[in-house]
Amino acid sequence: MESKNLPFSPIRIALYIVFLFIFSNCKKTNHSSPSGSIQDIGTISANLGNLSFKSAGTIAALDKNGMFDITGAKPFGGDTTQLEIAFPDTLSANMTYQDSTGILFVVTYSDPGQALLYRTGFGKPSGTLKLTSIDRSKHTISGSFSGSLFSAGDPSGTVIAVTNGIFNTGYTATP
């Protein structure tokens, strides 16, 4: 299996991050099956430090503006925690991507009850993204990820290790 490092411009990454925060919480997304029926879609899961995260119910999965954005939520006490991964829709299946610059893909995690946001990036190595499959005609995608998340409020502070990250979902493609 081949590995690639792909740098992206700071402007594209800034626009991408704005896109993530605006659209990741907007709506639940349903996927039309080939028969035309509506069904709940997919899962996203990972170990985040000492927390085991697995999305509950429907997740939002979009291919919009050149980016895949996959978001899952999980109730946690009286709060909700969220895990999101986003990456360029130009990446190929059956490839492993090493993100040594912190800008190839973004993983975002909101810590339950603490109003803290963790994400990859800040110009630091983020980890590995492996795309297992992408079926653009059936609108399905799966893969795995791992790496390090940094506190958005203090990038040099707390680091959360992400291990065993997996996503498997249908997605909605929008122009």
C-alpha cells in the first residue's frame, strides 16, 4: 500500500475549518438507498484518550465543496459529545495518508460537559487516514484514522491520542 503526504494552502484550510464548524451541526443527514427509501446511515467510532466513542443513531455525512465531512454524536450524561473527520474528496481508496503537517485531514472532538474542543492541525503532525473504500455511485465511504488531537484553546497544552478510529457510512453529495 502506498503512502502520500499532501500539503494544502493555508487559505483552503482556513475555509475548510469554517465550513466544518458551520455545517457539522446543521442537520441530520439521511441517505436515499437505490430503491428510493430513506434510511439511517453509518457509524463513526474511536478511542479518544480514555473515552470510547461510538456514534448513536444517524450521523451526518456530506461531500460538499470538495470535502468529505463525517460527523457523529453521542449522548453523554446531560450533554452531547461529537466526533468529526473531514478530508478532501480527491483522496483515493485503498491508500494510507500520513499527515505530517496537520493540514491534510481534520478530526474534531468536543469534550462532554467541559465545553472543550480538540482537533488536529496547528501545524503539528496529526496522524494517519486510511480510506478503505469510496463508491461514488452508491455514495458510500469507509476508512480508519488515528493520531493526536490538540486543545483548540491551547494547542501546546492537552493532547488526546486517537486510536482505532473507524467510519463506515453513506453520504449525501451536494454541489
